[in-house]
Amino acid sequence: MLKGRELAAFRKQLLGWFRQFQRDLPWRRSSDPYRIWLSEIMLQQTRVAAAIPYYERFLGPFPDVHSLAAAPQEEVLRLWSGLGYYSRARNLQKAAQQIVAKHSGQFPANLEQVLVLPGIGNYTAAAILSIAFKQKYAVLDGNVARVLARLGAIRGDLREPKRWQGLQETAQVLLEPKSPGDWNQAMMELGATLCTPKSPQCLLCPVMQFCEGRKLGIAESLPEKRKKRPTVDVTLAAAVFSDKKGQTLLLLPPKNSSAKPSADHVPTLVSKMWHFPTVSVNGDPAGNLLAFLRKLFSNIQIGKAQLTPVGKVRHAVTYRAITVLPFMLVVENLPLLSGAKQVPLSNISGLPVSNLTRKVARTALEAATLATAKT
Ligand code: SF4
């Protein structure tokens, strides 16, 4: 662990580098806690380049906590649509509503009050409090942990609770107390731009002389690999209805059940958003889908011959490798079902939908266009 003069030099070099070379990111132009919070939530599981357009688009209708709290959830999800991990958007709005109800719309500047907000854990709380309020909390996420593991030549699984706790303590000792916000961003920036997972660019690193991992020649092999959860294969069949006007039918999953969802739980796989009638299949996909549709639409007759397979969609959600088999059903009129919505198949994004549903729509449309071209 660095101390005294070494620690002072380490801080000075890293902060100096950050202040000179930091990327110009839209959320860095503001000290508004709402904007910093929004960016931190969007950046969880999402790359910076992918998050920027969403961030800018989101701020149009929702420039502050009040507008987000008062919005229809569907609209919030629609603007999040494509970013994935939709619980982030749901929690963001729930937290905004709590901030309006309990803090008159002012983002709280107190760690305990921030940590009780939905979707905010230690990392996000430390990031917001240090950047927006200059409070002395060091951030620790996978990126920063990697940098710390290399600097200190720390081996083993970083997520093991004791090791993670040790990293948190190290991050706190290293934190520059006069500029905690810049410091945290400097650590993140180092992890994102130079001390990257593969091929760290040590020759450009402002703190190379302090790096034990580099001195030992093991930097690139750190952090050591975690044991991966084995992949589970899931196969789904989806019904893509199309009427003569090119309208299709989407459903909303049933409200929460308290049971822990299984690997093939359709509402989880479609991020609890609007989706094509879909069922997990085991064996005969068309037969399984037909049985599911007959149960769902007890008032109409559907025959197996109406189901036209239109290819395959591959998608991954955490440890699941999903294959969706879409089937087109060309019908005179769409079947009626309470709660279902009719939307143009060529533009389902008027409703909040997940990437999985978007891929199914794209595959079905391509097949329909090909079939029309052949006739
Ligand atoms: S010297 Fe290399 S491994 Fe060490 S912190 Fe810098 S970029 Fe990372």
C-alpha cells in the first residue's frame, strides 16, 4: 500500500493525467446530481459510446427528477428501449418518485439516504456523492478493481467478499481527499482507456512506476479469471401475427409473481416488456406454440398449417443462450385479447420492447419481404 510521499506522487500524477487527457463526455459538463446519477445508471452494463445517445435523448423529455417522477412508466421504458437491463429504468423512476416525495425533488447528499433509493448500490452512491457533492467516498466497480489488482499485484477472485472488502479499503486510502470526484473519475478513466481488460497500455500509463503487476510482468493476466456459471440453452417459439394492414399483436407479461423465475421464464427473457406471444419449447416447437396459442385465444380456431417458420433468432441474457423460433401467422383480423396491443409489425418500437423482441420482428419482416419478392 502506498504511503507518504509515494502516495502524494501517485495522486498527483494520476490526477494531472486525468485533467489533461480526460474524454469529453456529456455528463462531465455538469455537476447536477440528477445527470450524474442518470449517466452512472446508464453506464452499468453499457459502453460509453452506446450510452451517450440514450443519455442525450432521455434528457429531452426528462431534464430533472420531477419530470421523470411524473412520467408514464411506458414512456420511460420506451426511451430506454435498446439499452437493456430494464430494471435500471424502472428503479430510476421509482427512485425519482421517492426523491420527490421525501426530499422535495432534491437529490439527497447523505449516504444513508442515497443507499435506500432503488437501484443505487455502494458504487453508484459513491460516484454521485463524490462527483456532485465532493464527498470523500471512493468508488469500486469491476473497472477500478482491475486497476487496483494490477497496481497491487493482487491474485485470486476479486469478487470474493474479503478480497473485495480489501480493495474497497485500498480505494479509500488512495482517494485524493481534496478532489474526490475528479479522483474517482481518474481511476475509472484509467481503467476504461489504458488499463483495459486486454493489453493494458502500460507505456502510456501515468502511474506505471507504482504498478507491482507490471514490475512482476503479470499485469495482463490480472485479474485472474472467475469461475463462470455454465451456459443454459433455452428455446422459445414466438407467434408473429400479421393482418392485411401489416398490424401485429404484442402482449405484456403478467404482473410480478414472487417465485424465483426459472431459466426459461418468458417475462424475464423479454425484460417484462411488450413481446410477441411466446412460449418455452421442449420438443416440437410448432406443436408447443399451437397448444399455447389455443389456450391463450380460446375464442378462435388456429391450425398447425397456419404457422409458417421464419428462421431463427439468437440472443443471450446473462447465462442463458436463447434461440427463438418465430412463426408467422397471416390472418384476416388479429385475434382479440384483453390487454394485448396491435401495432405495425414494421414499427413495434412505439411500445417499450426488448432487443430480443426487436430481433424477432426484424427476422419476421425479412422473411415476409423475401416471400413477397418471390411471388
Ligand atoms: S502500468 Fe499498466 S497494468 Fe499498471 S496500472 Fe498502468 S496500465 Fe494498468
